[in-house]
Amino acid sequence: MESLGYVLMYFNRGTLPWQGLKAATKKQKYEKISEKKMSTSVEMLCKGFPAEFPMYLNYTRGLRFDEAPDYMYLRQLFRILFRTLNHQYDYTFDWTMLKQKASQSQNTMLQPGASGSQQPMPIVSPAPPQQ
């Protein structure tokens, strides 16, 4: 469950603080990654994103290995965020839209002077700065 939280933050941020660490051996590399994960606060990792993300990670980090998570609570966190952000259940997913844009881009690229570069988008926009 904690790993899923890291995947969500990877989608949001585009990178994680422990990516790209170098070491002499694989064992040392994994030790560095583990140290970096443990020393990276949830607040720092989720800075600028809605509160549901640090809530999720703090909850999952606090679970014992043999403890079953409260899936309803975790699902509700993101359902509320979904509604707060005024998203609609339209069954149109990002990867579907990317396929459509890619096929449109291929058609457009056949026209002179067209360019089809795209930037990855976070799954949610960063939260506005708090005052």
C-alpha cells in the first residue's frame, strides 16, 4: 500500500527523491534507496499537492506488516478529493486521451509546419500555496 502511494507521487511529481542514486554495488544502491526513503518526510514528498496524498502515505507508513488496511477509508480519501477537484466519472481515462492525441498528432504531423510534442501531466495539479 505504501508503494502505491509512492507510485501516485511519482505520477504527480514525475520523479522521486531516491531515483538515480548511484553506488558501487546493487546492495549498496538498495541501502541508499532505503535510507533516502526513510529520511524523506511525507510532507516534503507531497509538498504542493492536496492533503489527501500525505494522509494516505502517513496512514500506510503506520501500518504493521500483518495489519490489514482500511480500504474504505483510503478509497474515501480520494473520492472526496475527486469531488473537491470537480472531476466527473466520465470513464475517459488519461491513457485513452493520450491515444487519441497521438493519432491526431500523427495526422497533424503530415501537414507542413506542425509540431506534436507533449509534456507529461501530473495526475492532480499542485495545491495553491497556503497563506
